Amino acid sequence: MSCYFYEKAFHSVNSIEKEKGKTFFNRSLERALRILNVLSSEGPTLSLAKLSETLNLPRATVLRLCLTLINFGYLRQDPLSKHYALGMRILELAKSVSDSFSLRKIASPHLNVLQTKIGKTIFLAVLDNDEVFYIDKIDDPGNPISFTSTVGTRRPPYWGMLGFVLMAYLPDNEIKRILHKQPLKAFTSKSITKKEEFIKWLGKVRSQGYVVDTEMAFDGITGIGTPIFDHTGKIVAAVGVGFITSSVKEKELDRIIKEAVKTSRRISEELGYSEEGK
């Protein structure tokens, strides 16, 4: 998995990104990715001299890059041999990618059924590196507007219905840590910007098992968010339903909430979650 991940990254760095016919290229990043690529394909451990020879780069340059990669956990150095090897951060990234794709594969059929039933735009997101990260989206073909969030989009951790749900089930110390790292800010006049009020809001979301976000992220847009749990009872993702506020009356809103909750429960059950073991 790590080899695949870094081969993809390496080729992405070398892909053509043209603006007005010019190719832009970050040489330091390219060299760092080459180090990771060499270790994943020729490792498991290599000396500084071997890395320098393989990459055709000065030892001082390779050393500087290796020290930076060690600092961020992407490399480790054996204290005795002084050889370099891939670090634990690689495993964490590989697992994150694998988990996201597995989750999306399991959730996709259920999300398609939900979209067909309610006729709204559907989202699937996870909390990754303290950000809302979108891993799936099914557009409503009858919607006159297009939501800007697409697969791969990142938003602040407290962003709208998805952020509310993903944060609501975290331990209190995690919620406080995230809010300290990324203080609340307003996106609309209805956004919650006071920390104590926001934490109280998350408690309400957790107790009712879903959230109705009425124009707290976008003016004129309402979102429904529901949690997905894994076999341990830990929240791993959130289902989101987005629509124009004025297009949905109260009776239909209740139906959308019920269908979204049922969908997230079915996905959770496929991941091994059980209400009895909660």
C-alpha cells in the first residue's frame, strides 16, 4: 500500500500542471518524494550513501531532506546502522486511504438509494487531520444550483451539518483541542461563533442523533447530517443531505431526516456496528 501511495504521489508531482503554457515544479518536494519512492521500492533500509548514489544527489542535500522527513514521521533512522527506513506516518496515511476507499465502497449503494428516495444532493465525509474531508457526493440532477463541495474538498472541522456530526461524537478533550487549533468563525449570520454555545450545540446533536443545519454554513441552504459508526462504536463518517431551504416544507423535512438516519444506520451495521453493543 505504501509503495502504491507514493508512486501515485510521485507521478502527481511530475504531472503537467500548465498555466499559460508553463509547467510549475517544486524541486524540494520532488526530491523528498523520490526518497520515499526509492525506500518503498528498493528498501527496506538504505544508507545515506546509497540514497545519494541512487538519487544522484549530493549527500548534504539528501541528509537535509531525510532529517525533515524524520521530523514529520515519514522516515525513521536505525540508531545503530544509521540506515533510513519508511516511518510510521506512511502506515497511517496508507490506512487512511484504504479505510476511506473501503468506507466509500460500502456506503455508495446506500447513498444512491437515499438520493433516489429524497431527490436531494448527498454527501459522505470523514474527519481527516482535523478537517472535514469529502469522500463521496451524489448530485441532485433536478437541483438548479450546484454545491461547491466535491470529492476531495476540505472544510474546517465545524463546517455545517457534516462538521457538526463528526465533532459531536468526539471526546470532550478532542473537541476542545480542535477548537483551540481552529477557532470558530462565522460563515453566515446564523453561524455559532461562541465556543461554549457551540459545545452545547454539539451535545444537542449527539443526544438527538442527527443535525439540522439551517443556513449556518451557506445562506439559503439547509443540511441534514447523520453519523456512521464502526464496529467499536466510534464515529467514522457522516452522511449529509443538502438542499435549498425554501424548497422543503416541514413534513418533507421530517421524511428526509428519517431516511438519512436509516441510511447511516444501515451503513453502520455493514461496518459491524450494533445498537445493542453501544
